[in-house]
Amino acid sequence: MVFILDPNVEQEKIDAFIHGWEQKGFSTILSVGTEHTAVCLIGNTATVDLDHVVQTSGIVSYGKRITEQYKAVNRSVREDSSIIRVGGVSIGEGTFTVISGPCSVESSEQILEIAKTVKKSGAKILRGGAFKPRTSPYSFQGKGAEGLEMLRMAKKETGLPIVSEIMNQTQIDLFADVDIVQIGARNMQNFDLLKAVGGLKKPILLKRGLASSIEELLMSAEYIVAAGNDQVILCERGIRTFETMTRNTLDLSAVALLKQKSHLPVIADPSHASGIRSLVAPLAKAIMAVGADGLMVETHNNPAQALCDGAQSLDLEQFRSLMEELKERATIERKEI
Amino acid sequence: MVFILDPNVEQEKIDAFIHGWEQKGFSTILSVGTEHTAVCLIGNTATVDLDHVVQTSGIVSYGKRITEQYKAVNRSVREDSSIIRVGGVSIGEGTFTVISGPCSVESSEQILEIAKTVKKSGAKILRGGAFKPRTSPYSFQGKGAEGLEMLRMAKKETGLPIVSEIMNQTQIDLFADVDIVQIGARNMQNFDLLKAVGGLKKPILLKRGLASSIEELLMSAEYIVAAGNDQVILCERGIRTFETMTRNTLDLSAVALLKQKSHLPVIADPSHASGIRSLVAPLAKAIMAVGADGLMVETHNNPAQALCDGAQSLDLEQFRSLMEELKERATIERKEI
Amino acid sequence: MVFILDPNVEQEKIDAFIHGWEQKGFSTILSVGTEHTAVCLIGNTATVDLDHVVQTSGIVSYGKRITEQYKAVNRSVREDSSIIRVGGVSIGEGTFTVISGPCSVESSEQILEIAKTVKKSGAKILRGGAFKPRTSPYSFQGKGAEGLEMLRMAKKETGLPIVSEIMNQTQIDLFADVDIVQIGARNMQNFDLLKAVGGLKKPILLKRGLASSIEELLMSAEYIVAAGNDQVILCERGIRTFETMTRNTLDLSAVALLKQKSHLPVIADPSHASGIRSLVAPLAKAIMAVGADGLMVETHNNPAQALCDGAQSLDLEQFRSLMEELKERATIERKEI
Amino acid sequence: MVFILDPNVEQEKIDAFIHGWEQKGFSTILSVGTEHTAVCLIGNTATVDLDHVVQTSGIVSYGKRITEQYKAVNRSVREDSSIIRVGGVSIGEGTFTVISGPCSVESSEQILEIAKTVKKSGAKILRGGAFKPRTSPYSFQGKGAEGLEMLRMAKKETGLPIVSEIMNQTQIDLFADVDIVQIGARNMQNFDLLKAVGGLKKPILLKRGLASSIEELLMSAEYIVAAGNDQVILCERGIRTFETMTRNTLDLSAVALLKQKSHLPVIADPSHASGIRSLVAPLAKAIMAVGADGLMVETHNNPAQALCDGAQSLDLEQFRSLMEELKERATIERKEI
């Protein structure tokens, strides 16, 4: 159940309203949107008389029952979509934010060259893996803390906010200077990690698991929001199907559906989804056309020598060219890029 | 192995060249493109000295080994994409052809109203099911021959070429006036039917099976071409995955990949793929952006009363609005619509 | 809705009962089991007062509403399982019938040698493909009518009933001497073919499609029974999943569930499911243990030289050894083998 | 590359052999089986002359190149299968170990009643969830540390070793008295957790992820063994497919294949795989027949009131009856139960 509050209610009254529900044994999640504030009620709401609350509370504009299992991330809670802001960049309705960078941070020179070039081409956020989840224990596992330090340096040089993947909750302090913390596909249902990043005050980029349903992705986002952090960005990155010609199957219906079911920003990653460089540009254009709020795309200054996922990385010129194509289309899609 | 012939070789020399190979036990497929003519050699080509053939035949411009199992539909055979023409309409590179109409033809009035309206909005081809493949023997099975007759009438009234699904090879005569014969997803590997439509002199719309790989789709197209009919249009319509929120998962990577691997036109069907009306427009725009040559979209004059698949059909106003959005984007995609 | 009739009702009264319903616009399917006779009512049964029918008809023992979409194949219609008899062999509850033979019939010598040997080892029915559904038009397509003739000869020599796959309804006359007509996985939803074999008076072996749900398999069986032929044997043969180490994923839960949901016999095919010879024996034992009524297993006198699917075929000695293992287990499973 | 050592080589010589390789930049994994000891060499072994090593080392019986990515868990390393021993119970070749207990530990009384009864019926190990991975943050999350304490008490009372699922590496100390640490399906690729339990000196029960391939499961086991713990039990528990009638699709081909590809014990879980009580017994029998080394099955003293997964739990009488069926079959399968 969600209660949309009247505009400009004093904080004191909101606190009292929330306190009242918690006294009755409900949990609540306060959701402060740009246009209105909402209070989600979690628990057995079957006995709550919604109309009575609206009429008597003095601060509730209207209320709705939420039949879906996901509550706080539900579109019903915020008709205006959530906009997430990080280092001067907005992610959400009305913008198309491009995140770019290498699969793995390999050296200071590498990350700096890539950062400068993708920024010039129009990327707004720099990505780079420091801790890499690899199927084999014998594969390159990433540069670790040193990689994060290189990213931090690239951020300092270029001003680009940075995003990198966290592997477990003991690493949280290491990510103090990382602007957006990424939860990888394999960790989408690492519930303790979700609760831990729910305690942070920074955006979380939550990737869909390879075999996770759209509803499960929303439930994982709900874990983070229920733990206190409503800055969640959803990311579709391909699901596992019987098709073997592509690495995974990018599910663009999911992008469109997530935008309808939830108020959270939704982006997509054509690089991991396809695993094939020549598919990245056509898929990136489709991602924009289907209504996503942005894109995460792997780039490398020398894909042939990349320590990880070179076959799917664009080189810096290919990225520039893709950005030109996206900028051309952004106007028609009413998106700032 | 494919031999690209010199421009303007006399038919007599081509015949002799082909005859020579067949004498040696090979099968051949002659592929006449807009820019050049190619001869595909089928059989054990390991022993053929490609360079020697090029140097001595007198009519071969160059040759290539084709490592893929699909030969005649392979991109190597025609670098210029195939353009299929039907009733004044072109399908292929440079155009974005919209096929629209109801899941099932229900009555003369219904099909005529829909045909006229979608034509006005910009549809170039009319679709309508007469024989319907239904999971249950107790569901509406389509109007049958009578349905085809209604379609024919709508074609006569509007001038729109028509496409309808054939269920088995005994129906071929019934489809004499149908401009494009559709092979449905469940029949994609009905090989006898593929061979039968391979004997026709009209375009075949081949839908991808629910669990068919991209390569299997190309191999099914190869069946049709090998049987003598190179007018095949490939159609992605969603594959079966674990996700249940959508009916199927539209695989747009497949569209982009099919365009790279084959010279055949590729379209997609967002209606069957998603099964949800609100996803049709975003997916249609993504289908254009990813590089498809067209779209097949279900429309109905009264979706709430449709005998079949009402939940995924656009009403006529929604279709008109979608066409406006597509036309706006066609320019940027360098596509005539 | 199903009505279980009193024992020993005269045919005349049954006919009158059925006629009464058809007058009211319902379809009926008469199901004659070994222990009782049932009448399925198809149509809008919401308005039928079940109790009233039981009390007034004079011939109905009891009735039940069937909520599932599959009616005539529903377990509710026959609590005693269906037993299908062919050439002295029983398939169903209490027996474990082994069907064996090569993927493709290749020559008279081959099929005869295999037939004799597998019979000696305990196979009760001979399988052999004459018309082969192949992904590639350039692969061996089977011996066709000649292959059926070879099978017929092997049947004459050994007395084993034969099963072979039909590809389309124009072949029905060719299958006059084939004891069990197989519908392959790719044709499971070839509804016209299902209707056509529904007109035969012989058992149909219906294989589950690669991407077909358990419910869809039952609905396809329903097509055959609704068309007049209740001798349907269901066959699980693996479904398509993301796993690539095996050709398909054998779904043994489906076997157990089909036995609970339907009264039809259920067998399974470990050869096509796995595609790996070393998995055939362990899976065959699991198929028996999970409660299947039989097994279809590919054997070849010389797997290394097989024209089709050699990698998954047992040689004749491996088959003999498997049969020993199965016989040892049959007693404990209360199955005659 | 693996070197199988001669019998009874002194430890000193083994240490020297290993040291030699590490000096050259290779990693090594020492694998001490019941019948022979092996040394796995990890690194670029292309330049190693295998025959030369065998002839000159003085302690190597023979060597093999391992082409698979999984090395230490590879069947090549131990032709005799691994037997894992815990609290007097053996898991591996020649035994069929039944692990049973509730999805969640709910109270001391509950776990004690279940433990005593399943022990009497023949279960050898007690399972019980204390920390529960739940899709929704609002679902019961398990009794936590208190649940582990209840399990410990039940172990003390009954003598049954206990197994429970760990959620993250910060919990390792809490699991000091847990005999077997379970890695759940969602954590199968939580690589940091795998490395952490690789540091333990107790068996790890590793469940296959819902969308993880057989090879990925082996690679995750390799993480644990490479980190120093070779006591890994593999568990098949159903994969995610398009089928919705069962919760997941139990992949018994995987069980047979894992036994061929690896020397590790393999068990399966029919409860989570199917999600349906009536399928548990048939699948359990199939699991034994396919060659698994054991079974993990959920039981509850009152399934209708279970806080978690009641629909798939056997009651205690159903479990007793299943154990009778399994015991009857164990003799024929040459398995001690």
C-alpha cells in the first residue's frame, strides 16, 4: 500500500504518520520524489481501510494498494520517474547517459587514455573493472584495489564520475571514492550484499542476473531500497537462452517493461549481452529507441590486446562513431545525451 | 563454395559452367542478384582448387569457400542485399516495410475496415490469418478458405498485397492469390513444407521457431532456396526463454546478426514476441533502429472483441500513432517507409 | 466435464446420452477404458448442473469438472491407465516396453541384423527412420519409401512390430504396414498432421517438441484423441535449454508429471535427449525408475559408420548389456519387461 | 597437466617435485586420493615435455594433458572417485547418502523431531536452513545464528552430522560447528565466497546455479579445490528452463556426466528441482538409478505449516516410505544406504 502525500507537508507530520504505522507493526519506506513524497506500507495491509486513512490523516492526497510484490520500486509510488544525480550527471527520464570504459582497468595509461577519449566523444561516466568475477580461478582476476586507485586518478584528471563492480560487502570501504557501485549479474541475488549497499548514500547499478526474471530484478532492487538507499539504476545485460551464436540474449522487452513497472532508471549493456563487437552499435541504437535511460558500453584503446573481453569491446574510434549516431537520434527521442 | 561471375556473362556460358559441375557430381544453386550473379557449389568441395577455377573458367570474377553450413543464403553470395518485390512494394535494404492486419480474418467488414485504415496510416502489406495454428483443438481455428477469400477481396479493394500463413503443402493451391506465403514458427522445421514452397514463384515469409537457433533459421531458408525459390524473408518473432512476464523474448541481436550473415531481408514481429500491447510501439522502434528491413504488427478494429490475440493487437488509432513515430525515425535511419 | 458411466450400460443408452448433448451444442468424446467407459463433454459446461445429470441420466456413475484445458487425455477420465496393444505387445502400466533400432534404416542387411539382435536382447518393438527430418537440406534425408519396405521385411522376419516417423499427412498411405506412427519433435505442433493421424486406427507415438511445455504436449495429444484416435503414446526426448554439453536436457520430472496428469502411456528417449552414448545407459535406468512405461533407444550394428546420429547409438553388445541391467531392475519396479 | 605419482613416494620427494615446478612459475595442486597421489600443474604447460618428466623425475608413474579448463577436479586426476568422510558418514562411490531435514529450522522442537525421525528412517545427515536466501526482502529470512544453534543441539542429540547454507564469507566463524557448509545455487559464482570456503578443512556442498552450465559448476568446484580444500560435493538441483509446471528442470544427464568428468561425489535435490511433493519420490528413485552418490530431500513434521517451501516437503511418513523404496533398490545398484 502506498500513500501519496499532499505537497509541502511538514516533516514533523510525516514523521508522526510513519511513527503511527510502525506502532501498529508495519514497516514503512519513505520515498521522496521530485514532485511528491510517498510512504510505502509493508506488512499485512489487508485490514487497512485505505479510504479512511486518506480522509482522516490530514496529509494524504491519495492511496493505492500495490498488488505486485515489489512495493517501493513500483511505478505506483512515483508517477514521475526517479532521476539519479551523480557528479553533475543525471540518469533517468529525459536523458540518455552513456557509461563507457574498459572491461578491466589494466594500467594508469590505459584507463587515462580511454577516459579522456570517451569523454571527448560524449560519455558521461567512466566504467572500469577492478575486481573481476571470472569463471576460472586461473583467469586474470583484475587489478583489485590498485585498479580502483587508477580509476580514481582517471576521475580526477577528467572529472568523469566512475562506476566499478563490488564483489562482496567486505569491500565497501574500498569503494569510498567510487561514485556508482555496480552489483554484477552473478551477485544480483546476493541478498546480503544488496542489504549492505542499501546502507550506502550513493547510486547502485544493479545488473540483471543471467537467469533472473524481470520480477526478480525488481525484487532485488527492492532489497536495496528497503534497506534505505533508493538510488538504484537497473541494467539489462542479456539473459541465458539456448541461442549460442551470441553470448547472451539481450532482452529489450524487459527494458520497456521495467520502465512501465518501476520508476527507477533503466539502462542496458550491449557489450556483455552480445559478446560480439559488430552487434554493439545496432543494439545500442535499439536500446535508445526502446526507451532506455542510458547505455553501458565497453571500450578499449587496443581491443586485440585486452586482458578481458576484447572481442566485444569497441575501439575508441568505433565508440566515437557510435556516439555520433546516438546523438543524431537523441533529438528525435527527446533525450539529452 | 561460391563463384561470383563476371558482369554480363551470357546465359549459355553460365549454363555450361553449371553443367560442368553437375557432371562432376556437385549440386549447384544459381543466385541472380541485382549487381552480380553467383553460383553456389554444394557437395564435397574440399578437392576443388578454387584459384584454378577462377583462372581457367573465363567467367568467374572471384570465388570463396563458405565455411558455414548455409550456402545459398550466405552473405558471401551477395554482398548487395537481396531486395524482394511484390505488387509494387520492395522489401530489403533501404526500405522499412510495415505489414499489418489482424491475427485472424473474422469477417469481410472487419478485414476491409482494417485494410483501408492501416493503408492510410502507411502499411504496405496486409496480413491476416485464415488457417490458425492453435495449441488447443477446441480454440477457434480460423475461417479457412473463406478467410483467404475475404483477404483477396480486401486486396482487390485496397491494392495492398496480402500475406497469410500456410499450414501444410496440400493447401498450396488455395494460396494462389496470396502474394506472400507465411511459414509459421511451429512449421519452421517442417522440411517437406519448406521444399514445397521452394517450388513456388512468390515470396515466402519464414518465421523463426520458438526454440530455433539463428543457424537453424538460416538452414530452413536454405531449404527453400535450394528447392528453387530465393525470395525468402526472415522474421524474428521471439524465442522461448524462462521469462514469463512476456509471451516470448524478442531477440534483436538475431536481427542484427542475420543481416550480417545473410543477404536475405529480415523483419521482426513485436506483437507475437511480447504478447503485450504496451510493448509493441517501443519494440517496433527498436526493430527499426537495430537495422531490420520491416515490421509485422497486429492490428484490430476492436481488440477487446478479437477472436484471437486481442491482448497484443494495436487498435487502429494506436497503429496510426506508431506509424507517425516510425516515419519520423525513418529519415535518420536512411530507410524509405 | 467428464461422466464416468455405470458398468455394462447398453450401447444404445450411451448413444442416446451422447446424442442428447450434441443436440445441445456440445462436442463429446467417448473414452472406453478397460475398467469403465467415460464421456467427455467439450464446450461451455459452466451452465451444466453436474449433480442433476448424475441423478437423472440413469447411466452415469459420477461426474467431474475438468479444469485443465486437456480433457480426453486427462487422468480424470480414466483412473486406470490406458494400455495400448500392438502386435501382441502391451504399452502402459505394468510393463516396460523397449523400442530399439537405428536412427535411419540404411539397408536390408543392416535393419535385419539389428532387428534380430535387439529382439534377442529383449526389445519388443523395432524403430527405424525412413524419412528423416534434417536441419540441413544437404544432409542424408533417409531412404524414404524404400526404407519403410526394408522395415516391413524386418518385421516379417522377426515378428517385431515397427515404428517409424511420418513427415506429413500425404504420406499416410505409405505407412499402412507401420504398426506405430511416430510424430517427431519438430511436428508436435503440426496440427493438421495431428488431426490426420487422429483418423487412423493405430497407435501414435507423439514426441515432445524441443521447446514445448508439458501442457502443450498434452494438448497435442488431445488433438489426436479429439479426432477419434485414443491410442497415443507420449514420449519425452529432451528439451532445449542453455546447457550445451548435452544435446538436449532430458526432463524426467515431465515423465512423472505426465503419468499423474494423464492416463496415456509415457516413454522416454535417452539417445536423442543426450546425444552421448555413455549417458544412454544411466539415463535408461533413471527412466525406468521414474516410472516410465518404456524406452526408445537407438542402436546400430556399426555406430562409427552410421549415416545419422552415430555418436549417440549403442552398439548391439552395449544394448544387450543395458537390457540385462533393465531386466534386473524391472522386478523391483513391478514392471514386466 | 597432471602427474600420477608412484605409490608410496616419500613426502620429501613430493615436496621437492612441487617446489621445482613452482620455481618455474607454475602453480600446483596436490591431490591425495585413496589409491594414488597426483600433482596438477597449472599454467602454460604447452612447453612442458610430458614424457621427459615421466622418465626423469623418478617419482611419476605417468602423466596426462588435461584439455578441459577444470584441472584439479578432473576425472583424470583420480580414477578412483573421491570419498568424503564426515562424522562417520561416507559420501561417494559405493554409498548412497541421504541428507534430509526442513527447508528452514523453525524451532528446537521442530528440528529435533525431524532429526530423530529421519535418522530412524535412514537419513545419514541432517539439513536445515538458518540463513535463507529469499527473493523478497519481506519474506521470512531464517532464524540466523539461533537456527544454527538449534541445528547444533539436534546434532548433539542424534549424532547426525549437519549441513547448512552459508550466505557470505563474514559468517564463516558462525559455521564452526556445521559439518558440511552449503553454497547455495545463487552463490555458485560468488567467487570470493568460494575462495573463502576453500580455506576450510571441512566438506563443502556446492549447488549448481539455476543458469549455470555443467562446466561452470566444475569451474566453481575448481575455485574451492585450488584454494586448498578438495572436499567438495557437487549437487544438481534443477536448472531454469521455459517449463513452468515444475519449479525448475532437474537435469539428470548432468549427474551422469559429472560422474564421468570429475572424481568428486555428486548428489541431487529433487525437492527444489521440482517444487512439487508428488514428484519427489519418483525423482529420488531416478537419482539413485542414474548413478548419484546421494540425495538431499526436504522433510517437515508439518508441511502445511512450514515457514518456507511447504509444498515441496515430504512429511515424515512419506520420507520413511521413500527410504524403504530406496533401500530396496540400493542392493541392485551396489550402493550402501
